[in-house]
Amino acid sequence: MQIPTDELSQLAEDGLLRSLRPLGPSHLPFVNLGGRELLNFSSNDYLGLSRHPALIEAATKALTDHGTGAASSRLVCGSLTLFHELEEHIAHGKKTEAALTFANGYATAMGTIPALVGKDDTIVLDKLAHACLIDAARLSGATLRVFPHNDLTKLEKLLNSSKGRTLIITESVFSMDGDLCPLAEIIKLKEKTGALLLLDEAHAIGVLGPTGQGLAEELGLQARVDFQMGTFGKALGSAGGYLAASREWIDLLINKARSFIYSTAPPPAQVAANLAALSLLSSQEGMELRSRLLAHCSRLESPTPIVPRIIGENADAIAVSEALLEKGLLIPAIRYPTVPRGTARLRITLSAAHTTTHLDRLLQEI
Ligand SMILES: *Cc1c(COP(=O)(O)O)cnc(C)c1O
């Protein structure tokens, strides 16, 4: 058979079939799904920046100045100064010598991790790490060792028995659980054993830290993280990925990261929006947006804007999500393989674009 009917029906039988729901023009905190306006508790636009006039203005100007596309990889036609400006701004915020940007966070992981380690090396990865970190770790050819989520004892054991260059990979805020990694303790272990650390701040940038740079900034540990990775697609409101590190590592990535070398540079308008978002982060307005978001988090007794409600079975999680949809709230059900089997859940995400009235409704309905 040349058509995947069996695979699709198996997915349906397991309650794991996914499909796309057409989305109309939407403006957070609302979402227009199938012609209905719902309150959106599923967006990663934690600060509501995707509609911010400063980002739209910067992107519009870049469209006028540079057109819609970058036309080639940055190593071919030349590298637009806008990218360099952005990378300097990122490095400044991360307190590193340099940074490199990619089309998105996924491409950042796929390009960087296989450039940092290879077949004689070891990757030590948190069990709940994001799919792109797992895929990139596999692609690298390094020996892959996985430690149970945030388990420092097991992490230390793996570090003590690793071969070659050793890279620890973890996240500051876990995307489906909303909890934090024990960063200070991980850094102590890394330094004790001479390993390197890649910290994915995808859900922490914009949210944590005095200037919104993430968990490493919040804990004053930026200088002790070798590779600070993140995305512009979540709290920063547009798209793009970055890795910040020392100059030599970044020079190596420019020469080795295949998703950087063999892919058309992101549209200049995206880069301009990224720059505007970074400027906003450290401004008074950025601080106000962050404190409003964190006030919402405290109301849900969560350390971060990702609030999971574990349900268990796939069908149950879908039923609860559908019931909330009927009441006008969009809160998606998250299933295997995004989360482990038997831990299907609702994933509520909060944004500074919500008001306390929206939070009241959420609390009342769940
Ligand atoms: C979303 C996410 C990514 C991917 O970033 P994109 O810019 O969306 O490709 C990487 N890591 C983590 C932890 C994420 O949650």
C-alpha cells in the first residue's frame, strides 16, 4: 500500500490523531477559531509583543528598506548589517563575546549541537528536553545519555562516566511542565567534571530575569553557562533563534552549523522585529509587562506562565479541552509524544495581554 491509511487509523484509535484548525486573524488575548472568538490560553506570546506597535513599525521599515527576503545564505551574498546589530545586542544581553542567529529555535538546535559535539563525544540530556534538542543530539552522532528530569544524582553519575567532550543539555523553563531546572547545582556539577553546558531559555527569555534575559540572568549565572540558546518566537513575539557563546565557538558555528550555512537567511523584517523586541525587554515598559505576567503566574501559583493540569488519558484530556472550548476558552490538550504516555494534560499559558478579568474567568471555569 502506498497510502498511510493504517498509520492514520492507528493514531485515531490511540487518541493521538492531530489535525489543523483554521485560525482567523486573532488578537491576543482572543483567538478566532472556526469563526468563534475564544479567550486564548494557549499562546506562547507571553508579553503580547507580536502586536506591539514598536515591532510592527520596525518590521514595516525593514520591509520597505530591504524587501521581503534575504535572497541567500549569509555566507553567499553577504551578511546584512541588521543581523550583526542583532547579534551584538543578543551578546550584550547574554554577557557573552558573540552570538549567532538562525531562522528559528529548531534550526538553532539542529545546527549548533552537531557542530559542538561529534561521535567521540557524549551528550547528557534531561529526559523532558524539547524534541529539537533530542533530534539534534541524535543527529550529532555523540553518545546520548539521558537523566531523569532534574535528577542531579543521576546527572553526576553520567558525567563521571562520560567519554570525550561532554555537553549537558537542559532547559531553564520546561515547555510542557512549566518548572525550572536547578541551574546553580547543574553548573556546579559541570564545573566539577569539566563538562560544557547548553541551556535552552526558549520559555524563559522575556519572562525571567531583571532585564528579561531568562533564568541564567535571574540567578546571576550567565558567565558560567557555555551556550545560551533561545527563540524569538515566544515572548519576543516574532520568530528566530539564537545561540550566545564565546567568540571562538561562534566562529566555529559559522563554519560548521549546517542549518546556518545551507539555509536562506531569515527575512530582514523578522530581524528588525527581533531588535525592537530586545530593546523593549530592557525598557520600563518591558519591566511592567513582565511584572503583570508574573502577577498572573502567582495567581495560578505557578513559577512560570506555563501551567499544566495533568489529566492522564488522551481521551479524557481531549474531552476536558473540548468542554472548555464550549465555554469559550482555548486550552489545548497535550498528548504523547509531546509528553510521556499516561500524562496527557491541559497546558494553560498566561500572557501579559490577559487582564485580571480574563484570569477570573479561567479560574472559574477550570
Ligand atoms: C519552542 C521551543 C523551541 C523551538 O523554537 P522555535 O523558534 O519555535 O523553533 C526550542 N526549544 C524549546 C524548549 C522550545 O520550547
